[in-house]
Amino acid sequence: MPDDEDWAFEAEIDLWDDGERPAPPSDDEPEPTDPSGQDADSVVTVVVSPGGAVERVRLAQDWKSRVDPRGLHTSVLSAANAAVLDAVVRQAREVQTAPPSRPRADADETPLTAEDVLRLDDAVHAELEEFSAQMASVNVGIASAESGGGHVRGTSQGGRYLTLDLDPTWATIARNAEVEGELLDVLRALHDQSTPAGLAPQPQGQAYTELMGLLFDPARLLRRVGLTPPPGLFVNQEGRDR
């Protein structure tokens, strides 16, 4: 007959099988600065990179007692899209708070005629149309993916997760780590397919770059079009007129 130690060991195994694993070590927890999202019930946490790529999926140890396994896919979708939104908001905030680039010491001072300005405007419009076409090609079409174990599949479009199909019977009996692993496989694949690598977050053309450089340095823009700014209108950080 098994002794007390055997019974204690079996009881611990039963708890693990029910999803009641000990808390993960502290170095496995998301960094506070990582963009992340949770569902309304706080049973699913999705952590993403600043660019929105899924890095981790975490299930609450007692999720099976808090939500119906048949509705777990809804919780994952909510957490994943919340994480992506958090990353987008942080990126927008960084763009708004980032100071304009200081003009180069050898910045172009060649005078601009009316014809030069019109040509620059036409070139910028052409580059913006090309950039819009690239963005449209990313948002068109629905990506789909399935986990290696075949228990999870989903769809996404333009970086947003649309649907998720998860086998509730398997999720009920599987360990949390197994469910997290297959969810991570699918979410990563969907992000990679609907957000191609190498796509610039804004136009990178020569004309667009030149225009932005002029707008960031209004004094130089006025000089190049033949106008002289009033004294003291543009002052650099040292308090001297530019």
C-alpha cells in the first residue's frame, strides 16, 4: 500500500493535470515595458513586441474554473487584439513626442523656384500614392494559419485577428503550457502573414524626405524660396537666431 509520500506526490500530479501548476519563475514574467493585452476576465495575457509581433501567451492557472473552455477562443482574440492596439498606441505616442531631427550642417541651401516647388509637390504626391498602394496590398486578403498540433486555427487581416477556432475538449484536458504553445504558434503565423516584414511605417521616398526636412526647418525653407524670416522668429536651443 502506498505510503504518505506516494499519496502526496500523486496529489501534486493531479493538481498539475488540472492546470493548477505552480506560478512560473519571475524571470518568465513579461517585462513591464512590453505592450500587452488581456481579456475582460483576465484569464489570457498576450505580450507583443513594439512592432506587434506576438512574443508570449499566458493563461491564468485557474482559467478552467473561470471561463467555459468553449469560450476560451473569444478570450484569446480579445487579449491578442488588445495587445496589438497597445503596441500601435505606443508607436503613435512615440512619433508625437519624438523631437524633429536637427538639420544637417551641410543642409541644402539651393534657392527654390516656383517650378521647383511644383515639381517637388508632384513627386511627393506620386510617392504617397505608391505608399498607399503598398499599404492597401497588405490590408487586402485574409490570412489563415493552423497550429502544429492541429488543435488551434485562426484568421487575420491587416494585423488584426479576426477569428480563432480552438478545440475545447483538447483545451480542457491539455496542460496550460500545451495550450499556450499552440496559441502562440497560430498568433505568430497570422501576424507574420498579415504584416509583411520590411514595410516602412511611413513613406521613405526622396521627395517625401526632402519635404519633411524643409518643414522641420522653417527658416531654411523661407531662405530657399527667397524670403527672409523676421528676426527672432526661429530660435535654436542655444537662443541664437538660425
